[in-house]
Amino acid sequence: MTVAGPQGLERHLARFPEQADALVDLSNVVRDTAIGGPRPRDLGRLRLVVEALARRTGDAHASVYAVADRSLRHGVHEYADRAEPALLARWAAEGLVEELPDADERLMDLAEMTGLPVISRDGFADFRLTHPWIQGNTTQFLAAEPTRVRAVRLRERDMGVRSPAQISRKLEESDLKAYGLLQGRHRRPRVEVVRRYWRCPQRGCTLYDSRTGNAVTLPRVKHGVPVCALHALPLHDDGPRTGVVQLKLLVDGECVHRFTFDVDTTVVVGRAPGDGGLALFAHVPEPRLARISRRHLEVSVTAGALRLRNLSGGGTGLLRRGAGSAKPLAGDSYTTLNTGDLVQLTDGVALTRSGRRFPAEIAAAWNAAPHPAPGSAAAGATTFLDRPPSAG
């Protein structure tokens, strides 16, 4: 898969985290001289990362939510193409890149709230007190590594365990570097915001309306207050928000729709599954639609996993990430669907998970992995793991 030109890349930039398969530490990626040549700053590295994410997820239209330091588009002389800083400014103005004085806090808050993987080489040592889940994490951070064919691949990072002294030194460095710009950097993540539904007071605005049945956008927080990203008005609390997971519907490798499921629900997916089901007739063209059963498969979502069961007489294929061929999806029991797996409904029509994972999934993978003891020689090191997800 190749992304050509800025316009081709823009199609992979999500406007909201819920639409993304991964979070990107854009400042870190653009400055990463380990990939894409020796230039100090190069937007071409983002293209390489997006292509690697598409290969990793099996979705040619995989998207990222990019967060950048505002200073990234300064230092024009460091870019090989002097037009790239202006392009970054336009992306920020159009909502394709979120710009902040310092992006790290926002990235860590989003990573904890959404479960999305973070593409970055940063160790985030100065955030390990306010975000202790970073310590020893081996599943939620990805780094881009060069390959022999002038491309990159994404590999899971072992974040290691930093000692209190290491964290303290990093905190001091960050405070000095960003003096006066990082107020509130030590506050707790605003999980209380993402655990609630919100409603915009502007008449007709459905951006955060859970009753529309669409994916509900995470609100932006300004001065501690959730506000509407469209109207900049303070949002009204609309009750507790359940956990969600997303399935992407792919037609010829292109994501044509995303289905959002609440935790503790069971839903039938098919051509015309009836009341309470998710119908595909509006998204899959004929004659492929005719090859999909009216009630094709059943989706069960719990707090820790997304599981599927075949209901179709024609069968459903399950292609595990990294496997050479698909195997039949069982109909007498549920099978866990992992990130990167493909559920093949018929030729050219498939379902796959978005990059978001449940906190319980992250914790389970973390607990199953070996961890170096604090203070050991490996404690502060960064290693790379490339283990496929469990078959589940």
C-alpha cells in the first residue's frame, strides 16, 4: 500500500479519536531520523507510518489521530520541503491535526481513555506518576522501524519500568523546558469526562448525542470544562457512558462504515437481521449483498473482549493476523476477535476491529508478559516485541 502526495495522506488523518486506528505523536515521528532519511524534520515519515499501520491492521484505509507540538511547524529551515510547515498549519486549521503547546499530556490522556495504540519513540518518563499504566506496558506503544525495502514496520514496545529517581529527573527537565506552558500537566487524566455522555446546548447539534445511534465523539476540554468542538459551547452532562468497541466494514479493503457497540450487548449482523440488528444493505452493493445471509453472524461485547459466532449457512471465514489462510468461524461457540483479524462475510466484504482496545485487554496482555524488576539492568531499557495476538 502506498500513500501518494499530501491529499492521499489527508484521507488517513482522522478528525476525532473515535475514527482512528491509532494515535500518532506527530512531533516525534516527523523528527525520527531512524526512518525516512537524515533530514531533521520530514512529513514523509508520517506517510511511512500510515502505510505501516495499513499493513499491520490489514486495512488499506487505516487512519490515525495526530497530535503535535505547536512548535513542530517552526524551524522551516530544518524541512527539506519548505512547504511542509504551511501544510501542517493548514491541517491544524482544518482539524486534521490537533496542535498544543505540548502534545504529550493529551496523547497520554487519549491513550488511557480510548485504549488506542500510540505510535512514538518517546519514553514518557515524566508521565508515569500520573499515568502509572505506562510502567511495564508492552502492548499499547508502537515504534516505527526501517525495513530493507525503504519502508517501515510498526513493532510493539516494552516501555520498561522507570525508577522514582529517573521519573523525578525527567519531571524536572520537562518543567524547566516548558516553564509556564504546561499548567495542569500533573493533573489526573480526565476519565470522568469520557465516562459520561454529553449534549451540546446548540439546537440541532448531534455531534455528542448518544440517541442518534452513531459513535459519540470525545469532547474537547478547555480550562477544565468539556466543550463542543463545533460550537465551542460548554456541554451538558447527559448521563453515564458505557464502554464501546468498534467494528469496521471493509468493501474491497476500503472502510465504508464503522459500527459502534456498547459493552454488555449482543447484536446480530447481516443483510437484513431484523429489529435490533445491524443491517448491511445500505453499505454493501449488489450482487455481493445477496451472498450475505439475512442473519450472518452474532456479535457479543463484554468488558474485556469482542466475540463472534457464525449464523450463516454459507459460513464465515476468520483470518487471523499473520495467518496465511482463513478458517471457518465456529457457530456453536463464540470466538474472540483480536485487532488485525479479518472476518470474511463474502468475497471482498469483511469486518475488522478498529485499533481501540478495552482497558481489560491491555491489562491482560500486560499481566501475561514478563517484566524486569525495578532497578534491574533492563528496567530502563526499551526493547521491541513482535508477538502476534493470542488466538482467543
